[in-house]
Amino acid sequence: MKKVSRRSFLKTAVGGALTISTIGCNLGKTKKSPENIVYIMTDQQTVHTLGCYGNPLNPTPNLDRLAETGMRFINFYIGAFPCSPSRATMFTGCYPQKHGVIINNVMLSDDIPSMGFIMKEAGKDTGYFGKSHLKGHMYRDVPWRKPFNGSWYYRRVPDDREYRFEKVEGGYGEDHPQLGFETWAGGWKQYHSYLREVGLGKFLERRPLPGNHQDVPSGREGKHIYSLLPEEHHMASFFAQKAVEFIQAHRGNKPPFCMVLSFYGPHLPVAPPKPWDEKYTLDQCPLPSNHFDTLEGKPVEQKNNKVCYKLPNWNDEQFKDYIRRYYGYSSYIDHQIGRVLKALTEYGLDDNTIVIFTSDHGDMESAHGFIYKLNNCCYQELARVPFIIRAPGITKPGSVADCLTSNVDVMPTIIDILGLPEQKGMQGLSFYNILTGRKTSFRDDIFVYWGGSSFVTFDGQWKYAIHLKSALNELYDLKQDPDEMKNLATDKKYISIIKEKQKKIFNWLYETNHPYAEVIEKNKKI
């Protein structure tokens, strides 16, 4: 009798389980489903910036109104971190160990079914406006960042100052239509050409930051900074206008479409255009309750990150200023989102359009004494993100879902709503029955592939992280310690919980066919 390996057994068993769990998930569907999709995404936006998630300043009135007319998920998590892995996960319904985007700037292969290709095959016009982060790389000579069984393709070029043409069509990098989307504006040459056309070409002399975040900040982080670009010519406004024009071209509901609007903000540099940088005062932006964290008993890499960011030298006013600029940037983006939602209404597309809003991950926003994002951690500020969906005839206005959900589940759910053929091989699950209200529970556990070197699981109370680059792992009891201040991973009192969580992570790695699952288990198992 042939011996069955643990990997083979788990893969077969889980494959059957996933099939059973997804078959018939839209049984009883009688109403005609909306035909269009508007998928709005921001970069690095935490739930704390939204009024409908509890921010008393109400910085996001347009997203709040979207939540009032749709469904808001309060326990929605990323399936991968940071930007590129998370985006690939939400667009493919697979984890990085399958789609191959294990770290930022790895190319998502066209061989992997993803949103654009699936929607195009379904007969929809497809448009993408904004940041993709899925077609370039910067790490040719760093072996551990190389995609599984993949290649590097082309190298990104940081800027185009040497090209003195007045206007450039096409270009390179994220300017090319990609991932099945036919209409495309990726924010490289198109936006640069636009700035020249409106007489702002002088700003192209300033070298953009990695990722082409062309905010043109007034200075360096640590001071009060803002974008030197007028708000009407900022990248966020540029992409919102492209989205409005795409919607206008599809008024009358013909043909059906799928559009992604992906903002570059509020990702660093947190430099919103005026007057949004001073929309809030320092007094309106108190430090979070978990700001003062000594990081004792936590991975030493976290302390190293704080030193790299020069944060030990920051005072309270600097952290508060970061928060107010971050809120201001979020409000500015919300204003642009309002233009897009208004266009849907003006052109009679509300009743036939699914609208989704989310972010690829959060921001530390002064929690634990950090800003931006970091690896070797598993903090809620980064892992939990907003997710709002309005699906006419399916979601109940003003409804709230508190079940555990993940962005790996987004594509299976969209496919389910539209009644499209099942995409075999997707690792996420459809939460269609949550949208209709037929069910209120969904996942028992969330799993996050974190930065290529950490793996996280969370069940609503216990969060556990295995760090491959650190000798110290993390365990938090979020019911007793919602601020994640005390790491319990070295407390022998919790050894049974740690072993249980480790087993779940190892099983998940085997089930999702991680190529190094056995090595990880061998080296990290207690």
C-alpha cells in the first residue's frame, strides 16, 4: 500500500471540505444580481479613519453613507501582508503560497486567474485606475524574495526625468494595460503627461518616492508636511476623474463593466494637499491608548524598526501631527470617492452596481509608538481593514457583519453574487450567505501570510504569530488585552494554546501547498 504523506492527506481532505463548503452557497438566489462592479481600494488605510468604524471626527462622510446603504464588516482581515501580496490575494482568491506574490513588487502571473481576466471572460468591460503594485520588482539580487518557481521580468525605473518629451503615451511598468483590464491608467507616464499639460511639469524634476507615490511632499517626515500639488491636480483627483469618465461612458447599463479605482494614499508620504493637511487640529488627534509601549517581551526586530524610523526621538506633538495628516489624507480621498459615487447616481447605475470599498492593509498610526507599517509583528492596526459592500437586492441597508472574514474571500464572493462559474483552485470562501443575512457566522480562524517570513492565525480572541526571522513568536489574548501590549508567547501557562495555534498554522501551510511547510514546521514547532 502506497504511503500517504501528511501534505497529500491534508491537501485532499481540505480540497473536499472546501468543495462541500462552497457548493450551493448561493442556493435560493431568485433576484436578478447587479451586473456592474465598482471596486474602490486605498493603500494603507486603517479602520480608525472611518466615521462608520467609530472615528468621532467623521472624516469619511461619503464612505459612511455607503455603509448606510450597504453592509459593513467589522472583523475583516487581510490574507497577506504587505501591499503586493494583499492585492494579489484579494484579486485571485488565493494565498501567496499559490499566486506567488510573496513580497512587494513581485509580478502576478497572467496564468493565475484574477479579477480582470475573470470579469473580461464574463463579458464585462474592464477598467483599472490607480495603483496596481503587481507588475514590477526591485529585488533582483535578493534570493529570498524571489517568487516560487517564478522569474523577475523587468526592473522598475524610478523616474523619467531624462525624457524631455511633452507627452508620453504608453510607457512602461504600471502604464501598460494588465491583469485582464482593457482600459488602464496606472499613474506613471499618464499622470506625468497630465501634469505637463496643466503646467505643473516642474514637479517632475523632483524624484518620486519608491512606488511612484507622486505626492510631491513639502519636506521630510517628522515635520508637518503637505503636498505641493493643488488638490484638483493631485493623483487622487486624477484617478477619480478617470473613474468618473469610465462610468459616464457606461451610462444606460450597457455594456456591463468591472472597474477598479485604486488610490495611492493614505500611504506614505502622508502629505495631503492643502487645505486637507490642516483639516484637523492636534487636540482632535489624541495618541492611541497603546502608544506608550516599551516593546518588552516582543521580537527585537520591532525595536530595530523603531530606531530605523528615528521614532525614539519623536515627541507627542510629532505623533499627533502624523495622525492629523493621516486623517486629512483619508478625508481628501473620501472626497474623491464621493465624486465617483455621485456619478453612479447621476447616470442611473446605482441599482445595477455592486460597490466595494476596502484597503490592502492598515497603518500603525502611532500605535505602539510606530508609524507606517512593519514586519515581525501581527498588530491589529495593520491586519484589520475596512470592508464595505453595497449589493442592491442582496445586502440590507445599514447592516453590519461581525463574523471573521478575509480578503482572500472577496473574489469567490463576487463570483457567487454574479452567478459566474466556480473558479476551481481558489482558496478563499464565498460569504454570499452573510450578505443576504441567511447566516451570521463564517470563519473560525483567520490566516495571514505576513511579509514572507511570518504566519499569523486569529480566532477572534487568540492571535498567534510565528516569525521565521525572530527567535521570539507572539501570542495575544485580545479579549483581555485588546491593545496587544503583553506578549504571552513565552509564558508556559499558555503552552497548550500555543501548540494548538502552531498546529493550525502548520496545517494551513500544508493545506495551501506552501513549498517549505515541512521545513517551517521542523524549525518552529514547540
